Amino acid sequence: MKTYSLKQKDIKKKWYLINAEGLVLGRLASKISMLLRGKHKTTFTPHLDCGDNVVVINAQKVRLTGSKERKKVYFKHTGYPGGLKEQKFSDLIKGKNSTSVVRKAVERMMSSNALSKKQLSNLKIFNSDKHNLEAQKPENIDFASYNRKNSVTR
């Protein structure tokens, strides 16, 4: 039996819609990275972008477990001496750049190479429940129903 290798012309991409309201960030990022990579498909080929497109809505309402919502800190460096900047999760999620929390979590779940950068371009994140991608007819994924640990109820 020969090993099947997917060709670029045989790739069929689907669109998925995930409502992130009340979902745990790490579990959500893990699922999104799997969809972007294409590892859920039987025709997965590691050197091709065979993953699907993912639309995430209500990214501002994503949750962390335990006391991480108060304690988690994101760091970045400006490149200058003494340029280490920090921002708490609670401040970042309430600000205008709150989609970066979900994007950064998914980015850190994937390997850092040129292919994963291309696959990350298939991720669209929106703060509210409105998005401009209805024409693609995304298939809704009810991620919270997969496991009781996927959502935080408060």
C-alpha cells in the first residue's frame, strides 16, 4: 500500500464559526490551532496548508480558569534598553486590542515557521457577535458541548 500525499489542487477548505463567549482560552486555542493546521482531516499533509478557515466571534468574552484572570501578565519588549512592557489580562481583554489575546494563544499553540504564519492568516477574530463573513457560510461549532471543562460558568 502506498502512502497518500495530498496535492495542492486537491485541497478543499471549509469555514468554521466559533462563539468564544464563556469558553476557556487555552482549550479554545488548542482546537483552533488543530483546525488551522488541518490535523482533524484524514488527508493531513504536514508540508501543505490543508487546514480550514476559522471565524471567532465574541473574543472579548473569553475566560481563564482559576485566578489567572487577575494574575496573568503579557510581556513585550520595545527593543530599547529598559523597554520591557507588561499588561495584565484583565486590562488587555477590556481594551480595543482584545483580539490579540486569542490570536497570541493560537499562535503559541502552533510551531513557528513560514507555513504556520500562512495558516494563521486563515484565522479571523471579532470582538462582538457581528462579522462580515456570512457569504462564506461558516459551519457553526458548539465547542462548549464537547466537554464540560471547555466553558466557565460564573
